[in-house]
Amino acid sequence: MWERRNQRYSCQGLKRNIPEVAMPTTAPIASIVGAMQVQQALLFLHGKPGLLNPGEKVFLGLNPWMAFKVQIQRQETCIVHDMNLAPTISVNYDENLTVQKILENLEKDGFTEPLLWLRNEVIDSMQCLNQNCGYQERVNTPLRQFSEE
């Protein structure tokens, strides 16, 4: 059993003759690709130039180091080749608005029963329960960091 467990297999379970000093590349490639995706998202959100165009593909390799961009041939069945990244709806945002006011504005703009879903509940502030104290402190901390006691 241990002999089989110690043999080297590929991600698909195929036995491979990989030397013991082989360098894993999945984690570094995944990290680099993730960083590239974040960069593309930030460029898009801030309206900066440098975005990949629809139909472009980036190839990345680590051994030897290489990176290049190609234009993929257009196919009629491709749903993203001519993708438009421009938002179809523009919502006015003001950081001073309350959640209730944002939802009311969305209703006025034609969204029926808008819903705001927060992935993480956040504690905005904590206040002393002693009536004579009244001390309050802004914490802006996720609820999961506090015990339920």
C-alpha cells in the first residue's frame, strides 16, 4: 500500500515518471492568473486602459518563463467573443446614503422588491449597556469574529 501511495501521479491519476526534484507549478500559475484577473477587474472598475479585448487569450508558462497574447478566431457559437463589458444599468451611488434609501432609489428606478444581500454581517459599533456610561466605539468588524456568548 505504501509503495503505491508514494508513487508520483498526475492530477488525472496517471502514473508519471517525475523526478523527485520536480518543481510544482500549479500553485504559482494559479496565483499569477488570479493576480492578472484582479488587475483586469480593477482596470475595468476604474475605467482604465489595458483590458483584454473580447476574443483575446493570454498564454502563460513558467519553465521557461513566457507570456503572450493571441486573438482567437471568431466563431458564431461563442457567447463571449463579442461580449460588451459596458454596464447596461447605471445606478447613482452616494456613500452617505443609508441602505434603506438605496433600496428606495432602486424601487424608483424600476426594480421591484430590491434585495440587498450582505455576504458577511458586520458589527458597526459597540456600546456599553450601563445606563450611566453610554460609551460607544466604532468597530466595523465581521460578526463571525465574535463569539455568541
